[in-house]
Amino acid sequence: MPRRPDAADTSAPGSPPDAAPNRVPADPSEASGPTPATPSGEVSGAASGEAPGSAADSAAGSASDVRSSRAPGPGTAADSGVVAGPAVGVRSGRAANSPRGGLSRALTGWGFALPFTLLFLVFTAGPVVMSLLMSLTDLRGTDLLNPFNVNIVGIDNYVRLFSDAKFLTAAGNTAVFVVVGVPLTMALSLVVALGLNSGLVRFQTVFRVGYYLPVVTSIVAISVVWRFVLQPDTGLLNEILRFVGIDGPNWLNNQTFALPTLIVMGAWRNLGFGMVIFLAGLQAIPKDLYEAATIDGARRFAQFRYLTVPMLRPTMLFVAVITTIGYVQFFEEPFVMTQGGPLDSTLSLAFHTYNQFGFGNYGYASAMGYVLFVVVVLLSIVWFRLLRSNVE
Amino acid sequence: MLSDQLRGRDRVARAALYVLLIGGLVFVVGPFVWMLLSSFKPEAEIRANPPTWWPHELTLANYGTLFDRLDFPTYFTNSAVVAVVTTVGNLLFCSAAGYALAKLPFAGKRVLFGIVLGTLMVPSIVTIVPLFVLSSNLGLVNTLAGLILPYLAQAIGVFLMRQFILSIPDDLLEAARIDAASEWRIFWRIVLPLCRPALAALGILTFLASWNNFLWPLVAATEEETYTLPVALALYAIGQNRTEYDILIAGAVVVVLPVIIVFVLLQRHFVRGIATTGLK
């Protein structure tokens, strides 16, 4: 019987490098072995953090001194506390025991964090809060010169959304784009990743680079190219279809085909991203699990269904969430290719929000943006529920 | 261990797999190749019905027209300046803040990290309105600074750097502290050099995201002299010139080609960076 996929949790690409030290051995035999290196490393780290009081005093910073000062362990903590503590007299604990004292280290901490924090608060966190506040007002573009015209209208903007036919259409289109697009993109990228990971295929780099190409290129440029490819008479796609005897439609000018076309284009553009993440996830599955399954007589499909899929769940969750966040906001494709048409059949939520902003309906646009935000969070929760590793 | 019969099946599977993967590859890369080839066709051939694959006649006229009719050098410079400054800024600010969050004690650390995490999922359209109001108040609309500042310190960058720096052993830093090295020195001499893989990934991905960024430049660059490449191309593509495919195709090549070249050259870093960070 294969091990439960706990190990895959920590090796998911979403949890970057620090995941490894935190990993809890899934196998009891590993856990009951000799004390792992990490805790002892922490002890010595803490000790050396507290010991320096004496080392710094004696102004001897050579490596041998470091080692010797580390050896006594926590015992020196009291010493250095006496030395460093009163000198600063503000903080206790580990920070206060450092050579230059707690306050200066706290200041150093902020010194490092401050440039980022200021920019981040002014240009990211601040606007996120402001947007929420604006969504509760009737702010318009013309009000910027005399702010006293702005009234607080509570949740009126949110209520209004539900009687806005264009908003409902855009919400429907976005829902279709996400509900069809995300699974389609994930399935395609998983197929490619499985193919590349099968060990049967050479020229891995060529495939990876090729499949990944659309991900790195500007969606605007891609949209221009695709508009060209999708031209009814002079486009490449219909020419290929004519070759096999199909009379292709005017893809982007047809109410039925426009949105599905954009969905396929989305999958075309994003499958490389899922492929790379899935490949990393697949390579993190220990090979001996497959060997064990083979010995147990599990066939290829059974191995995929009962071994690969469960082990890949955290990776799937990650790809699903990232892809969903991107798809909920789809904007460039309709902007460049269809302008939301024909007859609003490709109008997306982000596009509608952008238009309302363009009309100067700032409060209303903010409300719509927040709805988008809530949708992103809710869908992430849904994915989490669907794909979390259910370890029984 | 495998029987001959299985090997035979593997051979069939391998052939099927190649067909599938190469078919997919043609589907994915085909439009790019067609774009590049078409950019060298004379205008009449671009409009030909049925379309041609290989150009019957090679010409650079489309690029000539592009640079005659549009101020592409300006857009190109704008895009490059914005992307370079944004990248350098993020590398600097995010690694410094990431170091503080990972290894230095300071009041408000948890709150700061909480806020950073909280904004990771915020769609960019949410902040467009307040950002625009803020930029107009600060006189940043239609300046390159206005295009750069909102992206100079991004949550995802700090998150990535913090996670990476956490994996640097404390012993190493403590040893340097005992040597009476200042935190700045430790940061420059020890932390940053160890962060090279993370910095490479963050740098490449930030540069790309900035080069391809569309929504904010579309909103904040209202005059031609501050257009970035995607903005110029998109506005040209939806304006009265929407059918001038000779110019549009050449323009798309100019936007895409630098990125493709950089990507192919650095693809090793890309794949590693993406796999460890999940950034696009």
C-alpha cells in the first residue's frame, strides 16, 4: 500500500524553499530515528545568538572564538543578558541579547523593511482599502476637483449591480470563461506534463520552451496575432479547416463562437504555465511508489488514478488557484479582439469595470472591482475544498 | 525487468506520444511562426485569400511603415525604462524587506507580513480607481514615474524573498554578527549572494510582467509620449487603423521578439524560477 501523500504537501511548488526544513517525516520510522539535524541546529543558532555578548566585549571576532563561545550553550545567555540588557534597557528576550541591543536591531529591521513598506502602503495596501471606501460612495470622475459633492451611499452601488443588465451579462461570460477555461487549461497542461514526464520523450527542452512561449509574451501582441489567425477569409485557421473540408465561421464576429474562441485561446496561452508546475509536481513523486504499485500489480491507469492524482493534489490546487485568479480578470483579449462584442457576448467583468471607470463612475467601478475580488477569494476556497489532500 | 511484449507496447506509446506532443507544439508555436513570416510579406500578400504560409516575396517594408507611422522608438524606450526600473526596485526593496521579515526582529513584523499576504490575491482592477485618483493628485498621470511607482514594491516579491531567505541558516548570520559585521554588511555580503537563484527568478519574472503589463499603463498613460509598447499596439489595433495588418503584425513582432529572445536564452532560470515561485 502506498504511503499517504503527506510528503507532497511540502514539496508543492507553491511552498517555496523553506518548506523542506519544516517537513515532517511522513513515515513513522523516519520520525523515530535519531534526532533530526534541524532542532540541534536551532539550538546552536540560538546559543550563538546569545553568546556574542562576551565575544563582542573581548573584541575578538575570530572564527575559533566564535566556536568556543558557542560551546557553552544557553549558559552564557545570562552573561550576555547582563552585558547587553542594561546597555539598551528596552527589550528583553533574544533581541536584547544581541551585540547591539534590541532597539537598534529593531530599528535595523525597520530600516530594511521601510522603503518597501512605504511604497507598498501608498500604492498597494492603501488603494485596496480606498477602493472599498470609494465603493460605498457615489464618487465620479468629475468630483475630484470638489470632493464635497461626494455622498456616502452605503451599499447602493452593490445593489445597483444586480439590476445592471451589462454587469449580469459580463458576470455570466466571466463565469463561463472560468468554469470551462480553467479545467480545460488544467487538463491540457496535465496531459502535456504527463507526456513529458513519461520518460519516453527526448528533446524535453524544446517542448518546454515551445509550450511555455505564449506565457511569457504580451497578451496584447498575442491577441493581435490571433485576430489575424482567426480572420474569416485570410486567416490561417479557416484555411486549415478548408483543407479538411470545413467552412469555418467568422470566429470573433459570431455570438456563438466568440467566447469559446477566447476560451481556447486562453487555454492555448496558459497551458505552458500549468505544464511547468505539473512537471515539478510529478518529479517530486518518489519513484519507488510506482515500483511498489507495479509489484502490487497496479496497471498504468490504476497507478494514475490512485497514485499520481492523489500525490498531485497540492500541485493541482496551486495551478487551479493561480489560473482561476488570472481567468477571473480576463481583459486584454476582449479589449483587443472583440471590444466585448458581438452584442456583449465577450464582455468580461474586468472589461465592464474598466468601461465604468472610463465613464467616470468611480464609486460604481470600485464596487465592481470588489465583487471581482470576492469572487477570486470564494473560488480559491472552493478549489481548496475540492482539492485539499484528504488524509484519512 | 520489462518483458519484450511490454517494450513493444512502449514503442507504440512513444510514437503516439510524439504525435500528440508535436501536434500540440505546432498548435502552440504555429501562430508565432506565422506572425514572424507574415511580417516579411508585402501588404497585398498579407491580405491574400487564400493566405500563404511562406512569404512569396520577402520585404522589410512593414517595419519601415511601422517606424514611419508610429513613434515606436519612444514606446520601446518607455517600456524598457519602466521594466528596468521596476525590476531593479523590486530586487532591492523586496530582498531588503524579505530579509527583515525572515531574520530580523522588529515591532509590527507580523502585521506587515499579514498585510502583504492579504494583498496577494487582490486583482489589479480593484486598485485601478484609487491609484488613478492618487496619481492625479500627485501629478503622476502621464509620467513614467506614474507607471513605475505602483509596481516598485510588490507583495509577491517580498513573499518570495522572505521564503527564500528563511532557508538561510541562522548560524551563518550569527557568525557574521559575532564578527561585528553590521546588518547592512551581512545583507550585502552574505544574504544577497546566497539569494542569487531567487533574485534571478524574481528579476526575470518582474521584468516580464512589467514589459507585458497592460491595464495600468492603459489607464495612466494618456498621451503618446508615455505609451508603452502594449498600449500603443492595442490602441492602434482597436482604432481606425484596426485593419492595417501590415503594421499590426510588424508591431506585434517588435513587442514579442525581445521577450522571446530573452526567454530562450534564460529558459533554464525561467523554468526553475517558475517552479519554485509560481509567478508567471
